Amino acid sequence: MNYELKACPFCGGEPEFEGMDRLIKIGCKACGYSRAFRGLLQATVNDKPVGNGEYYHSNATSDATAAWNRRPAVDEASNADSARWRMLPAVIEKHQIDYLTLAY
Ligand SMILES: [Zn+2]
């Protein structure tokens, strides 16, 4: 089965699966952002016990994929906002602004 992941919500980088058993971790190869989801082995009861109080959840990978791919609806204003945030590192580099002097 093919689990197609949407690009990283922060940098647009390519994500990959990093763990599968008790936690399914999906992380961005470019910026390191990652999220963890319930894995293939869970304590939640279902019809496939594997011992040690754990159960096999064959739908965990598709659930994790769907959760990673779910994005909040954004309007044009917040799209413009996130575009500005994506440009920030380039702006800082161009003007040689010290990160530490930026006011929050
Ligand atoms: Zn990223």
C-alpha cells in the first residue's frame, strides 16, 4: 500500500516515516520537524492481540498518514503571512540581522 505524505507544512521539504511499531513518527528530512502518531502496536484493544497487553492495529499507518496530511484551512491573509515567515531566513541573511537582536 502506498502512503503518500504531503510536503512539510513549514518548509515544503520531503517527509519520511521514521518509526513504525509503538509510535509512527513522520519527519521532515529538510528542517527536522516531526510528529508522532499511534503506532502499529497499541494497548487499545482490538481483534488482533500480540501479547504483553498489546494489539496490532493495521490501520495505524493510514491513520498517521491522514493526520500528517490534514491541514487547517487557511485564508489568503494567513497564506501571505506564512509566505513571509518562509522568507524570514533569507531576509535575515541578506541584511545580516542577528537573530538575537530580533524582538519577539
Ligand atoms: Zn520541513
